[in-house]
Amino acid sequence: MIRSEIQKLLCEAAKTQNIDENFCVSFSAMPNLCDFQCNSCFAVAKKLGKNPYDLACQIVEAIPQNQFFTFSVARPAFINITLTNQGLKHMSQVLLSQQFNLGGGKKIFLDYGGPNIGKAMHIGHMRSFNIGEAFKRLYRKLGFETVSDIFLGDWGMPMGLIMAMLEKQGVFGDYYSGKKQLTIEVMNTAYPQASQLKMQDEKFKQRAEQITLFFQQKQQPYYDFWKKLRDVSVAEIKKVCRLLNVDFDLWNGESNASEYVSTILKIFEEKKLSRISEGALVVDVAEEGEQIPIPKKSPDEVQRYENPMPPLMLKKSNGGDKYETSDIATIYYRNKFYHPDIIHYFTDARQNQRFIQIFRACKKSGISPQEQLLLHTGFGTINGKDGKALKTRDGGNMQLSDLLNMLYEKAEQKLVENGTEHDDDLKRKIGNAALKFADLSNSVEKDYNFDVDRVLSFDGKTGPYIQYTACRIKSILSKAPKFENNFNFSAQHKEMLISLNRLASSYRICFENKSLNDLCGSLYDLASAFSSFYNSCHILSEQDKSLQSAHLTLLKIVLKFIEEACDILAIEVPDKM
RNA sequence: GCUCUCGUGGUGUAAUGGAUAGCACAAUGGUCUUCGGAACCAUUUGUUCGGGUUCGAAUCCUGACGGGAGCACCA
């Protein structure tokens, strides 16, 4: 990286002055003054008891003459660095030869998506898909080996509820025998009905619980019926995944963990980590200073705790398994078969405490080896324009498919306006780009307000704008005369080159922050830098052939970086739109 | 009640403790008989409030106010 080269120059110059300190280089906050800046003189001067401005001057004077950078000092004590034209050429070559190896071949297991079988996906579900898929691609780019698992919620009550409902309606047998075709619509109708009935009808609820237990114990016909439900649901989820351009190596779920539950229960028992509490089997995971009882004011008051960290529950008092049990059993068999160095989960931030409990239980029991890194990225909730849970215009919960259809329709409408011929795949790519870019532009941990109208507008800082920019570049390159690469860049290319550098740096920033908003931001800046250039300089009619080849060379580089960044975000770049 | 989290123009958001708080939408005005107008350029408007730490605070600490979430038998 160009910044580390500058940093090295500064540090070596300091050493000649007997100052053995680190001088960091960042992108310029004042692009009109410089291209890069160093703010370290304040801290170093303080440490050494020197005047910061004098220190900055001393170091700048000690830097040997070089052809790439010019250094200057600005008060109070910033070192400003500007690239020469030779420096621009050099930077472009550094960028093109850049290789990442943060991963060092380590194996990382990604757990994202997590849709529930039997329930229609709503908008909130897309976030895990978008973030997880992008991180899988980022990890690969950075030199990790990845394994992705969708981890379906396929072993719980929803399936029991659907079966109980169909049974109550007297159609269970028909669907079981195949006399009636089991479809996703049947499930999408039965589940909400059952879900509602369970609240009012205790007998129905008990029956659903019973059926749940039956299929979990692989009793027929419930287990086979469960398999049918799962197949139908998985086919539907796969359809959505294809639309969203996400794919998984593994389509496992809670059900795959069930056969390891007894093994992990035994591990906890043998290590004397589990105990019975109020009839349930629990593991204490609180650390010092947590879960401290607050004295009750009256004997019948509920016990409250300071710094609450309740025990993790492995078995309910009625003997049933909990979701946490599946999670731990899943970590157990992932380690048994895949030996990942890292397991990274992407879920809603509301599950933060639950994952702390799970991770601690796995470390205490040795189910996760000490050296294994368990990561959980809890992302913020998507709300509607009003800051409350997202609703459709008619007031219902908005389903993911509703949103996708709106996006694809809008894309089609735009294509028709522009006279482009009808193309289902193209409108899907454009709609997806709008969705993903809008989603991933937000800091991962923050809740955000999802404004349908804003996402449907493809103007400004949006995915379609990025795609459009790439299409324009492709169009110019396809019409350009043959040219030899020419890296003799000048001031008019600088904005694009600096943006390229920022984009290249953002991979590491995203990796460290576990958020993709920086990549989106620098990708937009690059596209925007090209658009400004495009507007101020007519490339194809340039008479100076040497200058024209420099323009075209840079366009090739810009396109390459836009395509790479889009690929990480799982945004597809069409040739035309 | 306990714990966590967030508070940035009219709206949505960005900013490893650094210079003049960046960007998009909206609004207003402009560019251009397009190498693809889903474009470009310009103007207007902002760090919830009070203390503290620091050469320097949207950022760290503290208090208040205001939102959101979690607090074992739902997943």
C-alpha cells in the first residue's frame, strides 16, 4: 500500500533524528491541501517533551529527496503529503499488484440467513443474507477458506403448528398421501392461522406441541410429513436465494444437530457444568461481577439481578430441547467434521446476549477448542419510515417477496423508459443492486429506517448508479481505438486514483469493523469521481493519443475495481442497462 | 427495576481523538443538440442538553432528557 510506503519514509527519517516512534499516515481530510496526512507529531512530541510543530519540520527536513511525494508541514503540526505525477503512476502500479493475505488460509465457517421453515420470509430476513454473503466474499478475497451454512430453523414448533392445523381441517391425510399437492401457499396460509389459534385454544396448542415432539422423535407419519414440509419450504428459500444472488455450501439446520444433543448433554454432565434449576437443565455462564441478586423488598417479589447474565438452558422443565441446545450441538458437529479456525454468525442484535451465553458454554465445556475464535455480528433492526416495525401500505407485515417484486417492477419500468428490451434477469440485477447497496451502506450494528420509496429511487448514492457507471465505462472501452497501457497520469486523474486507493483500503477496514458501509462509501466515491471526469473531459475525441491512452488505461483500472467491489457486495454488473 | 444500545441539516446517513463535520434525498438555480441524463455543477440548512478529560471531542468519561432492545422453559 502506498500509505505504508509513506509511513516508512517518515519513520526512517525520524530514526535519523534518533526518534524511534510510529508515524501513521491517513487519507487527507483536506483534499485541497494534500493527498495524505500524518497526525502523529502531536502525540510523539508530547511523549518526547518537544514542540509539535518543530518536530514535524525536523522530520520533513530529514526525508531524503524522492520523486513520488512532496512533504510539507501545516500548523499546528500536520505533515501533509502530496503525490507528484510520478507518484500517481507509481500508486496505480502498487494498486494493481496489491495482494491480500490477512486470512493466511485459515478456515472460517459462516452462519447466516437462518430462515425458518414454514414461515414466509419478511424484510428483516434479507439483512442476514446480504451481510453474510458479502462477508463470505470479503473473507475469500482476504485469503480465508470459507464454508457457508444457511442454518435453517427447521426443528421447532412452526412445523408442529402447521401439521396440527392441517389435521384440524381434516386434510392432513390428503396432503400426506399426495392426493392434494402440498405447496408453499398451503403452509403460508396454515401457519398464521395456527399461530393465532394457539393463543386462544389451549388444546390445539398442546396438540401442536405433541406433534412437534413426535416428529422430533422421528415418529410416523409426522416425521415423513415434516420432511415433505421441509422440502417444499427449502425449494422456496432456494428460489429467493437465487434471486438475491446468495449461495450456501451447506443447507443444514437445527434438525441436523438433533443427533448430537445427547452427546453434548453428556459432556456438560461429565464436566459437572450443568445443574437442575426449577426443573430445567441449565449451565451457569455468568462471570465475576454478573448476575448479582438484588435483595427483594418483599418475599413474593420476582428475583432481579444486577448485571444480568442468566444461566443458559439446555433442557426445558418438560424435557424439551431449546434452540440454544441445537446451537451448541451444531458447534460440536462443525468441529467434528470441519475443524474451522473461526465461526462467524450474523444475526439480529437482539440475540447478542444469547450468543455470549452459547460461546461461553462452548468454551467452558471444551466443545469449542480454546484457540478457536467464535464471532457474532449482531446487526441492527430494520424499521419503517416512522421508526417502527416495517409494514406494507395496507398495514400488514411486508414480506420479502413483496419488496423484491416492487424493486423488479421499478427496474423494468426504468428499462422500458430507456427503450431497453425486456429482460427478466437484468431487472433482477438492478433491483438487487438497489436493495443490497441501500442495506449495506448502513453501519452494521445500527438500526435503520427502511424507506421503500427511497430504495425504489435509483438516483444518487444507489446500487443502480454504480452499475450505470460501470456500463458507461464498458461502453466507452468498447468504442475506443486500440491502445497500449499508459500510466503517465496527471492532476486530472488524481481524484479517481485517490478513490481507487481508498476503495482498496476499505477491504481491511470492513474486515476490522465487521461492517461493509465503508466499502459502499468508497465505491460510490470512485463512481462519482469517474462521472465528474467523464463530464469534464471527452475521452473518445481526445486528439492527443498519448493522453487518450492514459485516460483509457485508467478507465480499465476503475472498471476492474468497481467490478471487484460489486462482486464482494454480491451486486452483479451488467454490460448494458 | 437491572443491563445494553442509539441520539448528527427538513429526511436518510458518514466520519482509526485531528484541520473548514462528508455524502445522498428533498428544495432552489444552473450545465448539456449525451464517448449512455439512472449524469454533471452550484446554493441553502446540522453534532439533544449540562459538566469533565485532552494541545484538539460528534467520537472518551460523567449527569440529565429522549428513542430502541434484552432480562431462563419463543425460536
